[in-house]
Amino acid sequence: MTALAHERPEIMPEAQAEFLNVSDPDEGLWQLWKAMELPEGYRAEIIEGAIEVSPTGRFAHSQVVNRLRDALVIFLKDGEYGAWNDTNVLHSRRVWIPDGLVAPRDAELAEDEDGLGIKASAVALIVEVVSPGKSNQDRDRMRKRREYARAGIPAYVLIDDCDGQGAVTLFTGPRPDKADWDDIHRVPYGTEVTIPEGPVKGFVIGEAITGPKRG
């Protein structure tokens, strides 16, 4: 389900619909998002001016996410940064729930002012694992790619089972003014990708995380 700032979905209760009747659409979506009650197994994000509700990933998706988190936990052991998932990342009335991210362990450095999640300015790395379906693919490949660039996230990694036989794309050098990236490096599964800078510098994403080539 997707709710735009100027639209009211048919299933939206009257109490929630009133949040869209404000002069500031972004603020209306923000208040609506905070008031939403979702069934178990679903999550809601605010992406490019719309609330997007999606189910949690399938088993294969969770396998990759868990392998990623386990590897990051070991890599970041005893450091100031930690591996996070199932966590809200907030930026200018936008909310994203990445499959994985790296941010400071210290709440004073990471927590947003409302206490609802991690502020985007504290995030060093975001990773998304693409799920089947055009909407899921477009969200991670296009809409979130632009949003993460706008927020100035230093590095975005896309692990994409649905790209040929599987591919990993590393985006670095965010250009918030262009909603794009200076450096884009895409490799097929089986080729290692190394994070080039920041607290995750030297972390390798390869078959141990993605699994082998598909097909």
C-alpha cells in the first residue's frame, strides 16, 4: 500500500485521514506515519513524499541480511560503530528502514531528536537486499537510491538477487543536490566489493554474504 501526501487510501480511518489535511504535506505524512498501527510482519516508510507499506522479507532475503549483520558485528567488534537492522533512519520528515546499516553505538550520537530512530547524519553505511517484484526492485534501485544520496549517506550497498545472476552495487560520493552518486561500482556475485572509507573501511561483501551466482 502507498499513501501520497495528497491522497487518502480507502482503508485509512477518519482519525488518520485528518493528518493529510494540513498545509504542509510532509508534516501531514509524518504525523500519519507516527499514528499508523500495522499488522505484524509489515513496516511503513516515507519515501519521496509517500508512505510505503511492505511485508518483511522472505527466508532467502533474511538469510542474506543475517549473514551481513553477523559479518558486520565481527568486523566492528569493540569499535565505536555497530551494526543495526530493523531500525528507523530519519531525515527531513523521511523514514527508511534499511535491511542493514552502520551507525555509532552511542545513543547521543545516533538517536534522532524525537527518539524514533537513528538520524541519517550519523549513518556511515546502508545496505539493502532487493526482494522479488517490480515495486520492491524500484524502491531499492531507484527511490531509495535517490533518497540516500539526498541525505548524504556516505556509502550505499545494493545486494540484488534479481539483477542477472545476482549483482552487488556500491554507491559512494553522494550528491545531495543531484539525488545521485559520483561513484557507482557494480559487480556480479562472486566478485568481492570492499568498502573504501569510513568506519567500515576494508569490509568485504562477497559470496560469504550474498551466496553464489544465481541460475
